[in-house]
Amino acid sequence: MHALISLLLLSTPIAQQVQPKPMPQPQLPFEDWKACPFETCAYGDWTFPRELVVFDTWKEPRREIAKIAAGEKVAGITGVVVTSEPGVVRMDRDLPLQHLRTGDLILTYTDRGEGFSAVWFKDKYYPEFDLSFAKLPDGTGCGGVHCAATYVNLGRKLWWAQIKFSSGRSGWILVNPDGMKILSRNQRTGA
């Protein structure tokens, strides 16, 4: 019985495994709280190889309150990915199992890593949807017959993280784009 259930789950498209929420298109700016927008991303102990500015808030107006020194350890507490313009993926061919047809548009919000993203299409919001079938504007991102769509626009998204110094003082840093690479490297190496 368990084998049959597992087989059914494996044969069900990812888009149908995560229940979508019927809703109008998300209002902009769209705030995705507690998001950590790439594979292996986790809040916890972080170090950066270069100095970073710390602000009192992620919202405008903000003011600089401190700096993280190169090599200083801080705690990543939480974060928010703010989408001011969603990315746009255009379907190049039908994907019947995902109920997507040629020409359909998918709006992308927070990246989740490994090809997954928070998306909205056909009046439904999917907090985690497999977009590994979409190639990036430069043609990378998927290969061969697996490709069924193309990013027309990557959108505009900023990832702000709340950090805490060892002194207990906290603030906000703009993590992307270089910060994501640095954090990814830290988490792989344990640095």
C-alpha cells in the first residue's frame, strides 16, 4: 500500500503536490518574509570576506548604523525578499501535466533554489513551483527536450536580512547579489 502511494506521489507533477492558493496577482512590492532565496541557504552564523554596511531597517528611509568588519561573525536572524517587479516566464510549448499552454505567462517572485520559485499564474499563487523547465534569457538554465519556457524578464528582487552582532545589537543588510554567493560558499565550507 505504501509503495502504491509513493508511486502516485512520484508520478504527480510538483505543481500539483504543493496546493496553490487562489488569489489575485500579488500586490507590489511583494514581501516574502523568512525567505532564504537559494539552495543551501540558511539563517545562522555568517561571515563575510569584506566590510558590509548595516542599516536600522530594510525599509526606506533607512540610515546606516554600523558596519560588519571583514571576517566578523554575525548571526543571520531572518529576512525578507522584496519583489518590486516579478520575473516573467513565457511558455514555449505545452506542459499538460502542469496545465500550462504555449504562450502562458508565469510571474516569478522569490527564488527557492534548485529551479524552484514562488510563482503566480492562472489566478493561483504557488509558494514553491518547479521552474527547471525554463531557460534564462541567455539560454542557460535547462537543456534539451526538458526546456519548455523562457524567462522574458528576471524581474527586480532584493533580499534584506536581519543580523545580530555578538554584542546583541541588530540591524539589516542588503544581502544580494554578492552576498548570496558568499553565504553559499560559507555554508558549503563551514567558514
